[in-house]
Amino acid sequence: MQRQRSSTLVTGADESPRGGPVPTPLRRGRPLSLPVVAPLLLALLLVTVCVAVSVGSVGVPLGTVTRVIAHHLTGFGASPGVMDDQIVWNLRMPRVLLAAVVGAGLAVVGVTLQATVRNPLADPYVLGVSAGAGLMASIAITLGSVAVAGLSTSAAAFVGALVAMAAVLGLSRRAGRVIPSRLILAGVTLSYLFSGATSFVIFRSGNADAAHSVLFWLLGSLSESSWSNLVLPAAAVLVVGVHLLARSRTLNALAAGDDAALSLGVPVHRVRIHLLVVASLLTGVLVAVSGGIGFVGLIIPHLVRLVVGPDHRRLLPVAMFVGAIYLVVVDLLCRVLVRPEELPVGIVTAVLGAPVFLWLLRRSEAS
């Protein structure tokens, strides 16, 4: 009986083997199927990307945007004007695509962490990875690359993310096993520690411009995007996304609880460490190119579960699409709300994400 019940859970049911809910049991009604949702989201993403490229301090008609993109992708059609080509292809397109990549990556990491540690509050920064990256980046910005062994800001941030990941995993182990509750506590504690150290670095820098740059980076920014720094995060999101999708049944088992996963033959502790390392590495890559962008990995998985249910075979790809669309829209708002200035991305994600999370919380209590 227990085996039959656990098998049902791995296909995406709503209860754990002890009768408790999986993270965020907010879905009501029948979930939509992936063949229905995915094409619609892909079309919406393409439209959103074109609109985001079109809008800016210098407006570019949508027809011109599509013509420039088609010319570069296919080589056919009339050659666009030099100015339009520069704005669309070299300035805005890398930034919009980076926003889509970062949004997709943060969403898929959020889904993975919430299933792995069975905590609805888990997101890409709960492990302290973002805070560790922020500390190293702030040192590189305020003290120069010499202080971080000649690394660039992005490279220093990635190293900081790796150090934070190793520290959290080390502190969360007990008797050779990673304990989810200890993992969360260690991540939160180290986040405060790294954030305090970052504040001290900023306070002691004595350079107002450097301090401003650090604060802007910590709140998230895509302003330094280019074709060259798009390749690595895009490849990382693609590889990790495919890898996690291949392990979607394992994620279903972990979300159902350790007992259910063990009864299905899942080596829970080894798999949990593997998934945490993969999620942390991807987070480090994303933080290195975008800074600290919060709430994406926390909110998007909850919203997507409302539509497609908790089955990770549907949840992972749909979350990637929704995360990409969401961050493209957020970055567009950051560029146009206070023109000619630019808002840090993390401000807008927090302003939009906090009310949504409170609504989800009330909906969960009412269900």
C-alpha cells in the first residue's frame, strides 16, 4: 500500500506519504498540459523580447526590430541601417536575452531547491550563495582586482558563490548527511555574515563612486550585458535545465518526502547533495553576470504550480519560460520608469514579488 501511494506521489499528486502537503499546495482545478502551455509561452516570450528591444530611450519600430533580427539570424533581407543595427543587435538584444536567461535560470533553481529541501521559502539565495558572491564582488569593485588575485568582478563573484556553497554544505552536514533544516539555517546565518562583511567593505571604501557601483550590483543589474558574457550563462541554464528535467521524477520523489523517495529506491542524501551543488553552481554563474536579483526563484515556482500542478515534468520547463518572460518585463520597467536613470532590477522584483507572495500565502491558508 505504501509503495503504491508513493508511486502516485512521484507522478505529481498533492500529498506526502505522511499526509502532509508538498511545498506550496496552491493548485486548484485540473492542471494544464505541457503541449498546450509551452507553445503559448514560447510565442509570448518571443513577442516580449521584441517589444523589450523596441522600447528604450530611442524607440525602434517593431518592424525594424524583427527585420534586424531576421537579417542577423538568416542573412536574408535588406541590410538594416547602421544606427538601427547598433541599437537593436549590439546594445539591446544582448541585454534582453541575458534577462531571459537569468530569469529562466533563477526560476529553475527555485523549483529545484523547493523540492530538494521541501521548504516553500527556498529560493536561489537561501543558501547564502548570493551574499558570498556579493562580498567578493564588493571587494573587487572597491579595492580593485589585486585584492581578489587579479579576478574580474564577475569571476570574483563566482568564486565567492563557490566558497559560500562549500561553507553551507559543510555546516549543514550531520553524521555525513545534509539535513535540510540545518541547510536553511546555515544559509540564512552565512547570508547575514556575508552581508555584514559587505557593508563593512562599503563603509571603509572611502570611494563614493565605488560604493554606488557595489550597491547597484548588489541590487541586480543587467547594464553590463554583451554578447560575450551571454554565452556562459545561456549554456549553463540550458545544460542544467536539461539535466534537471531528466531527473524530474527524482524531484517529484524528493518533494513527496524522504520516506517516499527511499521507498522508490532514490538515494536521498547523495541525490540531495548533487542537486544542491548543481543549483548553487548555476546560481553562482547567474549572480556573476547579473548581481543579486531576488524573488524570481521564490515567486515563479509558486505561480507556475497554480497552472500546471506540482509535477516537475511540467513544472520545470514552464517555470523556465515564465521566469524568462518575467525578468524581461522587469528589466524593461527598470529602463523606462525613471528615464534617463535606470532602476536596479532587484528593486522592481521586490516591489512586484512581495505582494504576490503575500497573496499566495493567503490563498494557501484559505485552501
